[in-house]
Amino acid sequence: MMLAIPNFIFLVALILLFIAMVLVLIRLYKGPTLYDRVLSTNSFGTNTVLFIGVLGFLSDRPDFLDIALLYALINFVATIAILKFFRYRAIGDILIKRELKK
Amino acid sequence: MNFLSDILQLISWALILLGSIMVIIGALGSLRLPDFWSRLHAASVTDSGGVILILLGMGIHSGFNLITFKLFLIGVFLFITGPTSSHAVANAALVSGVKMPSKKKKKTGAKK
């Protein structure tokens, strides 16, 4: 009886995280501005990291945490790259364009 | 000894449940609030409260081994990059001119 409770707790946390991810996806779909969408993408990535961690603990294989760490790294880089792209309309060669304008 | 581990298990369950409730509060606020800046405020509940509580609960649940170190690593990384990316989104929105909720509208609305 005592052994069944941790799985139940992790299952409840998993369901709550899944509902939170669906709500964030709805905001991602109907966000009026670009920055709402970037913000909800970032929040969705954080929720994904937690979801993968809890899923690994639920199935008694906590090796999933490596994948969760990788998702955290990719999420941060993706947010900064999207913001930089929509600020300058280019990812790589900003300096060259500025020099050409001068 | 057994009693102590039971209490630790109870603490970890409570932390995990509290963290998932924090996450769902952040998502609900990010969906329901009317303005971009207030949505930014609601999304940071997930980044700070939910992450720290859920990772702390899983770390207490798993004891002290390599898994705890990985959880600590994820927690430190998310705790650094969450406010950084949130600040980057807010700064980009401010520079590009997303309109603030102004107090003048409220005052004129109250007078009318």
C-alpha cells in the first residue's frame, strides 16, 4: 500500500504539468503580439524539462534527467536566438550590414 | 530510522504537489491575464517557484546519489537562465514598443 503512493503522486504531478502545457500552447496559438508567443515558448520549454524529469521518476528510470538538462540548454539558446532574429532580421552577420550602411 | 525516511517521503510528496500547483497557476495566469506585461509577471511563477519546488521534491525523494547532482545541475541552470530569458523578452518588447497599460485611461474612465 505504501509503495503505490509515490507513483500516484508522480502521476498527479504529470497530469497537472500536462494541463499546464496545454494552457501555454493555447496562449501560444492566440497570442496577439510576437512577444507573447516567445514568452509562452519559453514557458513551454521549462514545463517540458519538468515533465521529462517527472516522467523519468514515474517509470523508475531517472536517466531521463540527462535529456531534461539538454532541453533546458536548447530552450535558453532558442529563446535568445528567436529574439535576436526578430530584432535584427539576421542571426549571423549583423556587423557586416552595419559596416555596409556606413 | 524508518520514521525519518517516512517523514522525508511525506515532505517530498508535498513539495512535488505544491510545485505542480505553482506551475499550473503560472500557466493559468499566462492564459487568462489581459495584458502582455501582466502575462510576463505570471510566467515567472513557473520559472522560479515551480522549478525549485519540483526539483527539490524529486531530490529529497531520490536520496543522495548521482541523480541528486543532476537535479542540482538542472536547478542551477534553470535558475540562472529563466530570469535572463525573461528579462530578454521584456527588454525586446519594451524596445519594440509594446504599449504599457496607461493610468490615464483609467482616470478618464473613472471621471466619465
